[in-house]
Amino acid sequence: MSNLVSLGTVPLADQILSGQFGARLLDFTGETTPWQRRLWSLGTVLALRELHEAGPWVDAQVLSPAAMQWLCRDLERVAGDDAGLGAPEVRRQLREVLRADLSQHSRHRRRLHELIALIDESYMPRWTAVADAPEGVSSERLARAVVAYLLDRGYSMGFLHRTLRRRIAAGATVGDFLAEAGQLASASPRRFEVLVPFLIVPQQQLAEGLPQWRPRPQVRDWLAAHAPGDVVRQNGAFLYSIEAMDPYTAGRKAGEILDRLLARSSFLRRRRSGLTPLGRLWVEGLDESLPLEPAARGVDILSLRKDETLYRIIDEDLLDNILELAAPLNRGARGPAVAGGWAALESLLYHAGDPADRKDGRAIAAARMAALVTCSWPRAELTALSHAHKPATPDHLARQLANAASNRERAIAVASALRSGRTLATKHPADSAAAARMTALVASPQRSLLGVGTAVEGTLRRLYRQRNIVLHRGSTQAVALDATLRTCAPLVGAGLDRIAHSYLADRVLPLTLAARAETRLALAGQGSAQITDLLEQEALAA
């Protein structure tokens, strides 16, 4: 999946930002980016912080020692190709710590804390230096490292996406953006005033004594000063002072406060209307209001529309139960989101009656869902590329695509073209980057699919760990909770989409589909097996 970028001897840092590197940055920060092009993992620094935090959770029996060991092994793999870690001696010490006892009071956990500080201190400058080297660097790897680090620092996808578009429009180079990214990485959180107006506030006297409360006249004055063009019907508001890295993150944090307010107000005895927010909020310094409800996290199950089953609910069945459990993962508060998301996976892909499942533990559901998502990845990306192929004069592939009767046929045609060495006629750098990934896939299916599967399983296992922290310790403050939801939600959606389609179309049970996925992955690239057909019932030749 790597895309080695070196135009002659021109370092990546000197190339224009509007190329493939910038396109991948836009993919990773776009809230509507399709799941197969999203960022699936945390940055190395936050993953190390998660590991450090896990020590007390293991001692408290919230997480199992096996979960800690798995995380250590996964981190050793992730750190192996991370140029931001620093000198070889730092890497050697990190490997030593990852193979040692990291319980709460161990000496190795204290060493891990010091190593994290050393790595974090110059993480972005190290990657910038690599991008400036004449020998070239993978634009894919660099983009993942930079965006993950900034998101993990607390910046919002919306803010980074807008920053990128501004720099691309100005004709900036990759080096220009990396310099700005370095400044963002070293910045401290700022204070933002966030106004959250309400239409109805039951027992308003309970709010009036609070320092954050603003009555109607003061709300009008604040809006006149900060959003003079907005005329708002309201009955008072809360004005919060929120520390955040950017205004969009401040707005999201205000939305989380509102979620807690609404949760509290739901316990009141209702005689009239309950607490009713206006539906939008205003952040000081931002020239637009923001919706109170955040964007969906990307759990898209498109087969409900494709199979025409979106509104066809007659009796409760397996699918309805699972979708109800997983619904909070898309828009719900953090605790119910991780709890419901994992409950959906476990109920589908773990069977207590299987002795092997009991031995492996419930985390086996993450491995099985990862297999399903990995099998779905080639078809999703190749289908997208089939729509991006737009030659000035129709070629053989274009004619094949015009006559294709299904997405499966379109994906097979594109895979065949890439396998034969043909270049796709795409206009956008994001599609060119995707074509490079698919070219690597058709050339070496096992290697590419193994890399994808390992990354996806790591993210889904993180969902399980976060679920245990929420349910067994009652904590929603884990350092990796927000990042877990951001990265795992689209992957869960992709897996549930395949499960829903197979169940609705052919009544294939999830465990059966998972067994098919695991078998096909083991055989990918062998014989006549098509990478586009990894979940099809008749994919392999007799």
C-alpha cells in the first residue's frame, strides 16, 4: 500500500501540496470520506499513552493481561516504521519496555512515561526532516503520521480540512504545510466562548444562579457583537468558556456538555415540555454557527438502501437487534457508543457454545470483523476507481465499464486492467493514490490484505478495550476514547454493511460469513480466486 514519492531527486517537501500527499490529507480529514479511504488508526504517540494508561486498568482487572500483551505486540509492529520515534537507542529502549512488565507500579512503566515524553517532544520535526530528504518517502505513510498526530493532539477534522484547503488554494508546497503542522503540533489549547441557546428551559430559576447562564437580553448583546447577521429566537443561553485546540473542537465539547444536561433533565418529572436547545451554537471568532448535533461518525450501511430494506420492518430479527445496538456508535454519547458498538460485534461474531471461542475470548469478534472488512476493501476501492476512470477517448476499459451490469463486474474489470499494467485515466490525486494502492494489491494480494487486516483488527480490539473501561470502571475519560470512536466507527459500518447484505439477500449468518472471509483471505492470490470476490458464495473455482 505504500506509494513511494520522489520525483527524480526532488524531495517530497518541495513538491506541491495539491498532489497525492495533499489528497490523502484531505481524505483523512474529510467527514464524508468513504470508509475505505479514511484514517483507520491512532498515531504512535497516543497509542503509547493508551498503553501507559492501561497499567492501572490491568491491575484493577478492567483489562486482561492478555489484552495488554496484545497491545504491546501491536505497538512494537506500529513503531517499527515510524520515523518520528527518533534515534536507534530510543527505539531499542522502547522495544525493551514493550516486552517487559508494565503493571501500574513497575519500573518499566515509569520508563515508558519518559520515553513517550522524549518521542512527543520532536515527533513532527523528525517527520519533516524525513520529508525533506532527497531519497524519498512514502506520501501515504507521511500523511497518516501527520494527520493522526494532529488529530490525536485534539484538533478537529473540520479545522484541519479547512486549513489544508486554504494552503492548497494558495499553491503551498508539502514543506509549507509541514511547517504549519509543526506550529499546530507545538501550540497550546486556547480558550473559546461558546454560546448554546435554548428555546425552553424548565425550572429556569435553577439555571439563573449559575455563572454560565445568560438571559435573553444578554444573549442578544453577545450575538450582536459576535454574529451580527444572525437573528435568533431564544429564551436564554449558557455561555461556556472551553479550552480547545480549535473552534470546531470547542463546539464539539460544548455539545458534549449539552448531552450531559439533557441526560440530567430526562430524570425530571415531566408536566410540560422538557429542556429544548435551539439546535445550533456559536463559537467566538468563528464566522458561522455550528449544528449542536455533531456529524455522524461514519457507520454507513448502504445495503439497507441497495437491498430496498430500509423501511421493511415487520418482525424483530437478528438484523434489527444489531442495528439498534450499533446506532449510538454513529451519533450517540461516547459511553453508549462504545458499549453498543462492541455489543453488536460480539453478539454477531462470538459464540459461547464454541470451545475455541471460549478459549480465545470475546476479542475474537474483532478478528472476525477485521476479516470481513478486509475482504470488503478491494471491491469498495476498485468500484470507486471504476467511476473515476474518465479517458478523453474511450478505451477498452471504459467500454468494459459502460457494459458492466454490476459493481462486481466493474471492480473485476479495473483489477484486470491494473494487473496488466494499464494506467487509469483519473483526474483527482486521491484517485491516483487509490490506484497506486490497488496496483500494489493486485501485484501482491497476501501482503496488502495482511497489512489492512492487521490495522483493522488493532482498531477493533481497541474498541473492545474501551468498552471494558466504560462498562467495568464507569469511565468515559480514557485518553484514546475519542480517537477510538473516530477510527473504528467507519470500519464497523463497513463490516455491518456486508453482514446485512449477506443476511438480507441470502440469509447467510454472520459467523458463516466470517468463516468464509477468513478462508478466502488465507487463499487470496492463489489459483483463480478473485480479490474482488472474497465474500461471494461462489468465488473459488472447483
